Amino acid sequence: MKTNLLALPLDQAEAALRDFFTSRGEPAYRTEQAFRRLWKEPVRSFEEITDLPARLRAELDAAFELPSLTLAARQRSSDGTEKFLFQLSDGQAIETVAIPDRGRMTFCISSQAGCALQCAFCATGLMGFARNLGLHEIAGQVRELALLDPPVRATNIVFMGMGEPMMNWPAVDATLTVLNDPRAFGIGSRHITVSTVGVLPGIVSLAARPEQFRLAISIHAPNDTLRRSLMPINVKYPLREVIDAAREFDRRVTFEYVMLGGVNDQPAQAKELAALARDCGAFVNLIPLHPGGAGDFVPTTSREIRDFATRLSREGIEVAVRKSRGTDISAACGQLRVERLRRRAPGRAEQDREVDEAGRIGA
């Protein structure tokens, strides 16, 4: 049975190749020639490693595999955002979004097929949970886009696609190394953000890593009563415990806050949210509700979002309003997969759902 090199942590993959070449009496540099083609300069097959003799390429192919994700759909928005639907070997599907912005290219990647958390406003929650993704399927999303012609390469990574990363920590942990290590993608740790609803063991594990990876916490409500109604996970990990964990995290934390019209966007809630952010020194990122999400929620208007942001700023909180991107290509998390299953066309965004304000609002 062939060994999947892309499923092995970096050190193990390098050791496997070293043993392979050593057993054949090959010089040490052969290991580096093959190893760099896993992630740093990826290839689709061993046959493409043309600086290796044909005999070694054939023997590598007999011993190892480099499985690909099948690109099932690719959509491009008028704003440059691209969304990719990948089919996995067992028929499951996951999504990746590539977002260009002022010289940066941010990939929003998935860590699970589906999601078990059932947040009331999230399209991914509609499909339920299928399974965790492996290292080769999480990091493989970045690899597949690098293999396109022309390649699409990430400068920044956010774990904000399908699934809850902290509930698949072993694979996410290994993926962080592949993304950050100069032997692989070499993306700076400060350009890699892991987003969680507040799964406390995962926050502790991320904090224990020596690299400066970023943490984003999906708050979405400033008190336990409302948060429980929107996010069932709040029963297991109450808001107070999540805020305490954010305070102990040794790097600045971002609060993600989806704006739900008439639900979590009132002046009193801005004051509550400001108190939470002040408690742990968090930066607040306000997110317009994306068309095509779950439930019967309506977006907070652009004016109301700005008013909410201003209230936070007056409370001394640093805040930004995220641009609404990819509204014409179903860029809400999980939406393309759900729409494919339903066989319906993406909905069009209404004008008041567009938020152009991208910069931070000073205190």
C-alpha cells in the first residue's frame, strides 16, 4: 500500500523520503529534491520532478502517493474574490475562498466537511457534520490553488471556512506547521489566523505553540442568553469562560461579530460588547451578514453598522467593518455547497448589504 506523503507531518514526510533514498544508495541531496516538491514547489505527480532520474521517479510512484483534491467548481466575483468547491476522495465537498485586497491574497480554508455546531445564521450548519479533514485535505486546499495555471498563492490564511478548527485540532496543528515552515509554504505566523467559536482546549493548544499565530473568536452576541440562542456551543463553553481564555492568550485576539438586523445590533449590545473587548484587549471585526446564510435573519444596514462601530469606538475599542465580498458568487461559508445540493442559482445582494468601509475606526 502506498504512503500518502501529504498526510504526514513535515518531519515524518522528510524522514520517509530520506529512508527511501538512503536504502537505494542515493546521495543525501535527493531527499531535498523530492521533499521541496511536496509543498514548497508542488507537483501533481512524481513524474513532474524532472531533476530526478526516470528510474527514481517510477520507484517513488510505486512507494508513495500525492493525492489531489478534485476541483468541482470555480466562481469569480466582480470584486475579484474567487470561490473553489473541491470534491474529496469519498465524495464529500469543501470550499475555499481566495480574497485579493491591496497586494494581499487571503485564503479562507475549511477544516471539516460540514459542521456540527449549528450556529443559527451559518449556511454550513444546514448540512450538518460529515467528518474531519486530514492534513492533506486542509493544507491541500492551499496546494491545489498553487498548482493552478496561473497559480494562486496565499499571503495570508484564515481558518474561517467550513467547520470548527479547534474540534479538529490534531490535523489543524499539523497544517499550521506546513503553512508556516519555510520548507513548505513559508507563510508568516502573524499572517495565519485560526478562528473558533470558543472551544477552550483548542485555544489553550494554540497558545502553547511558540509561533505568533493569530486567534479570532466568533462572539456574535455580547451576553450568554442571546449567544445560546444563536450558538448552541455556548452551553458547553459559556461566554465568560471564553473571554477569560482570550485574556490569557498571549497575543491580541480578534472578536468576529456578524451583524444581524434587530438581533445583536442595538446600542445596549454595543455597550456590552465593548465591555467584553475591553476586558481582554480584543480588536472587534464587524461582519455584514452575507446573503444566502441560514435562518430568517436580515442584514443590519450599512448605516446601522457604522453607528454600532462608532459606539464601540467611543468606548475606546478598536474596531473595523469588514467589506462584503463575493456576494454575487455565494461566498458565504458553505453556501456554494448547499446551493449545489439544492441546484439553485446564487441570490443577488441588495444594495444596502454592501459595506465599503474597510479601514479601522480609531478610538
